[in-house]
Amino acid sequence: MRHLPIVLSLSAALVLSAGVLPAAAQQTKAGDLVIVQPWSRATPGGAKVAGGFLVIENKGAAADTLVGGATGVAAKVEVHEMAVTNGVMTMRELDKGLPIAAGQSVTLKPGGYHIMFTGLKQPLKEGDKVPVTLQFARAGNVDVVFDVRGVGAKDVGTKDAGTKDAGGAHPHK
Ligand SMILES: [Cu+2]
């Protein structure tokens, strides 16, 4: 099944100035689904995993399920859940995927549900754009682009205070 992603590049103003509101959130529509603002975090040297975060809205009348995905920068794209059990933060793979009920939206964010890129083939650097194909049970494959934010970024629109984004931080491509 093929869906051409509608990637709004309203984000030209991107991360250059601090305090940019996420009003110009990147959105991708695929059937009944709207994928909002996928982002990830820069990885420290040698890290083999990275988290991926986004909002998935299901505007349809039927439930869908995020079951996984694929990307060129990692061996696998898994769907994980993070939870505090007896005071200890643990995470596990959702082997049946993450359901998105009809008419609902699900937020994947640090400390909760998230995408996990495992077997990273290269470090993620702030400012990178990482193409990822998300796989849904109903909507099929959906191509999105994850924005890589600073190491300390906590949520959409949040930048760590110490970010040194003087531009030109694109060592390749
Ligand atoms: Cu994880």
C-alpha cells in the first residue's frame, strides 16, 4: 500500500531561534492517520539505541495499530513502552504493537510509549533529518522524517537550554 506523505515544510524557521513554538508542527497524513512532529534525540558517542517520539492521530472510524517500521540508520525500529514498576523505570517492546483507537490520538514521548531505534549504524546528531517508514496494521507503510533534537530535549517544542546550535552542524551530506 502506498501513501505519499504530505510533509509540510513550514518548519523552515526550524530550530534556529530558541523559543520557537511548535505551531508549525510537521504533519504527515496517511489514510485516516495524521502523524505529527516526529523527533528524536542526538545520541552520545557509541550509543546503539535512540528513542523516537511523535503524536499519532486516528481520525477514522476504525482502530489502527503501530506495529513497527524501518529506517536506514538502525537495524530495527521497535515500539516500546516505558513504565515505572516498583520505583524502577523499565521498558519493553510491545510485541502486539501500539493500538490507536478510532477517533483518538496517542502521544509517544520520553518516559512513555516510544519508538526505539536499535542497532544504530551511526550517531544521531542534532539537526539531522532521519527518514523512517512506520508500519501500521491498517494504514500500511507511512514515510515520515524524524527531526533530531539536542541530547537533553524533553518534549516537542522543548530544547535543552545548553543547546549550541550555531548552524553548520551538519558534518555529512
Ligand atoms: Cu525503548
